[in-house]
Amino acid sequence: MTTVEAPPTTPPADHPAPRRRSRVLRGPADDPRWVRPSLLGLLAATGLLYLWDLSASGWANAFYAAAVQAGSESWTAFFYGSSDAANSITVDKPPASLWVMEIAVRLFGLSSWSLLVPQALMGVATVGVVYLAVRRVTSAGAGLLAGAAMALTPVAVLMFRFDNPDALLVLLLTLAAYLLTRALQSGRRATLVGVGVLIGAAFLTKTLQAFLVVPGFALVWLVCAPTAFRKRLVDLFLAGLAMVVAGGWWVAVVELVPASARPYIGGSQTNSVWELIWGYNGLGRLTGDETGSVGGGAGGGWGATGLGRLFDAEQGGQIAWLLPAALVLAVAGLVVAGRAGRADARRSALLVWTSWLLVTGLTFSFMAGIFHAYYTVALAPAVAATVGIGGSLLWSRRGSWWARGVLAATVAGTGVWAWVLLRRSADFLPWLAPVVLGASLLAALGLLAVHRARRAVVGGVLGLAVVAALAGPAAYAVQTAGTAHTGSIVTAGPAVSGGSGPGGGGFPGGGQGGPGGGQGAPGGGQGGPAGGLQAPTGAVAGGPGAVGGTGDGAGGRTAGGGMGGLLDATDPGSEVVAALSEDASSYTWVAAAAGSQSAAGYQLATEEPVMAIGGFNGSDPSPTLAEFQQYVADGAVHWFIAGGGTGGAGGSGSSTSSEITSWVEETFTATTVDGVTLYDLTQPQA
């Protein structure tokens, strides 16, 4: 009988056992030991910053919060992105970002935390993906720098703590850029198709804005992919097809379902999602010709356009801290990689992020339609990654005098620009501007001689340069995280001269917000203490705990301000909530109000459907007067809440909300409950 010996449990002496490595703590084999703990620390610090006192903002943007509440109650509302569970009208965006929050609310119940925690976690994920993308083509240090720059961008802190669609949009586009970086290294078709799928999903978040990265991404692939040109064309076609399918399936379903079997498409004048995509959310944003817009018509007055727009008082403190540095380092990095082969991974990656930055940045600079400062969050990953990659390429050539000179000039220029931005908020940490300026100049001098310095000195100079560059945005980021933000239009950072205040955003022609207030709308006065948007009549938009409308703040009075009440969501008092909730199960809608924001506050307070007449701007023809009269005759609506918007601002869009309001006032008797004017639609006048 033959005996079979078992294999040895230990390798022979001439083949020592490999040392086990902890992937969690060490990462790739060529990473120093400090890298993975540093990355985990960066992600933990980002999570702390984005989650800190998150519930202080209440419902944040009640317009989307109400839609989330509706989608958590009705699967039909979930699919379409309806403003209410009875499915009268949708929000004016596709519903992908709502789906994430609605799932959280279905799991954990309706609260500020269940709304906003998913947004914050998307922010942490975005920082991690930026690190991975930069680390893949440069060094771990460059990846950490890019991740930190992303995490500390003030507008990113704002939007990853808010319930607007921008958080999911930025995460999906960042993932797409990361996958494209991998595809450019491997040439794999499946990876490129994944890029198309992610961009398509981003389209279902914020429509055509997602496609701003497409021209640059496609051109970089055609020029730099490490495969034959014919294969590059085929792969690009398949990726485009995947993008169309991933973004178009929902559009096709909505267009094919009869209008009578689905909610009205908010933001359109013809009940068409196709019109919404190409009109109000599409070309109208570029030309300014947006029917139904709160600005009304071409040249609606959304601030001066041009190359300086992203650096002005309104946008500068949001995104522009490292923007000049990113542009300089992009050019210098391309010079460093100039002699590399066509498929060089570093140059390809730098082109991916630079193309994103240029196309999106130029579009924001020159678009004549609706533009808000928080849109610039879409630039944050591109700025951060470009700084990381371009800076790393220059650092690798620091033995050359010109590379050291560009690095030194970039650090010094960043310090000077930070001093300018900080001086716009003269009352905010007045000592910080000179400190940042001095540190950046000192670091710039050190960089000029860094090629001859000892290793410890080199590390000190590099650390000082990074701290000087990030100190300004970090201060704004912490201030943003410590400030409650509510309403439709919000901005990051403290109040600035000629810009906006914490918690608020600006309409052209408005005045400056006060403590916690926002910038004025046309004709606006001084901001109030409760935070939110400065309205034309001096009202303040709010979520839970905020003052609503023009009342005294007790119980959230009438929502009569803010572009005719269109931008205000009140926090109604207990008496109003009790009246609206009375016998609620007997009605399809417990109430109706002109404008989605006006309706949202009451819907969130009662957790019952409230019809938003006219959609967000009160300018959509939904419902018509005849349809509303039929609803009333059928006993489907109990109350009408006065004080909302009454049609498109500036005469743009439908006037049906005004017609409905006039008919209600003529037909039913007004009653005042806790300062709010209500009409009982079951009790017409004699």
C-alpha cells in the first residue's frame, strides 16, 4: 500500500512565507505605511464635517423634501417624482436623486436625518473616488491632496448637506471620470460602457447638465485610448448607446404613458418630459428664454455673464479658491507630459479632468438662463483632481528651475487670491487673510530652493504650501457646516460684500442678507435672523423651525413673500396643521396652494397630500381652472391656502394659478387660522 504524504504546511526554507499585508491599513503594495491610515482619516474627517449637526437645516429644500415624503407613501409618486402622494404634478427634474432619499425614508421614517444623511455619505464617497482616480496615475500624496481639496470646497460642503439633486449628480460624474481613467489605461470596452451608464444615470438626476462632460470625455478617448482607432470608434459608439439607454428608459416610459394616467410633468407647459429636458432644463438655461421661469423670458437677469463670473462676489467663495491654480497646473502638467506617448496615463487623466473643468466652467460662465451659485459644485471634483495631478507632475520635475518657478508662483498666487476672497468677508476671521498670505509667500520662497534642501525641510515646505492653499476654503467649509441652510437658493460661507449671506442665495437686484439671512430678490430688503432666502417683501424662507412668510414667526405665518411666495416653505402652527388634517382620509388632497414651495411646508407638516397648483413657479398650466373646479365639485380638495404664488414671474408661463385663486376668493369664504388665510372648499358662499 502506497502512502501519500500530505503537502507541507510551511514552505521550504529557500521560499520564505510571504508577509501578510492588511489591505485595509496598507492598500497597494507600493504604498508607504502611512497612506491608508491617512486616507481613512481623510474620509472620517469628511464624514464628520458633512454630518455635523445635519438636522439643523430641517427639511433643507422643502420642495424636494415634500417630493421625498410623497414617494415614500406612493410607488407611483416614487417612479415619477411627484410633489404629492396623490400625484397631481412632478418636480421639475427627473427623480433619480429622490429615489435615494425615498428609500432611506422608507427604511428609517421621515426626518431631516433620513433625507440628508444619504447626501452626506455621497459626499464622502465622492472624496474617496477623487483620491482613487488621482492615486491611480500619480502618487498617494497627490491623491490625498485632491481628496482634501474636494472635501473642503465650500460649495461641496453645502450641497452634500442639502437635499438638491447636485449631490448625486457630482458623485455619478466623478465615478464616470474614474472609470474613464481606468478605461484609458486598460482599453477595456466594458469599462468604457460603464462610463456611459453612469453618465446616463446622471442625466436622470439633472438632465442635460450631466452631458457637459461628454464632449471632453469622448475626445480624450478617441485621442488617447491604447487601442486601434477603429476599435476606439466602436467602443465609443457602444458607450454612447449605453448612456442613451441608461438615461432614456425613464423618459420613454413617461412619454408613452397617457397623460391621463400619470401626474403632470412639472416645469413644462405642455405636460411633456421632452419639453422639460430641452426647454426649461435645457437650451433655455443657455439662452435665458425659459417659459415659466422665475426670471421670466430671455435676459431674465441672473447676473453678468463672462469669463469673470466664477470669480465674482457671488461665486468666488463657493468654488474659485483653487480654480486659478487648477488652470495653471493643468497647462504645466501637460507640458511635463508633453513628450510622453499618445496613451500616457498621466496625460490622459489630466485631460479628462481638465476637459470637465473647461467645458462645464465655460458653460456656467456664459449661460444666460437660471443660474445659482450652488451649481458650481459640479466643478469641485475637476478642480481638485486637476490640482492633484498637475501639481504631482510638476513636483516630479522640481529639479528643473522652471517647474519650481511655476510651483512657487502658483502657491503665491493662490495665497493672494485667498486674501482677496477672505477680504470680501471682512468681519469673518479678519486675522486669517494676512496669515494665509504670509504663509503662502513663505512657502513659495521655500519651493524655489526645495531641490537643495534636506528631506525634512522639503516636507515642511510642502506641508506649509498645502496648508496655506487650503486654509481659506477650510474656514469657509467649517462655517458652512455650522450654519443652517433652508430654502430654494442657498450659498456657502459667510456674508460677502456684493454677494450673499449664510443660508441664502441671491436674486438679481436684491439686497444683502443679515445674520442667517440670504441675499435679496428684486426689491428685497434686509434678511431676517431665521435663515433662508431673502424675499422681495422681506420674508424669509424656512424649513422646520424657520420663520415663514411675512408673519411674526409664531407658528410659521403666511407664505406671502419670496417672488410671490414661490420660494418660501412655511412651518405651519399646530392649529393650521389640525385644521388641514381634520377628516383627511375623506379627501384626495387635504389642501391646495399656488406654487410647490407654498404647498410643501403644509404637506411636510401634515404628511398628507397638498396639491401644488402651477408647480414650482406657479406658472405651469396644472390643473386648469376647469379641472380644479371639477376636483372641488367631486369633493377631492378640502382647503385652499392663500398666499402662494400666482403665476409666472414677469408674465412668463401660464396664469391658471391666478385664475384659480381668483375663483376661490370669489366663491368661498375666507377664514384665518393662526395667521394663515384658508378657504373651505366644501362650503361655498351662499
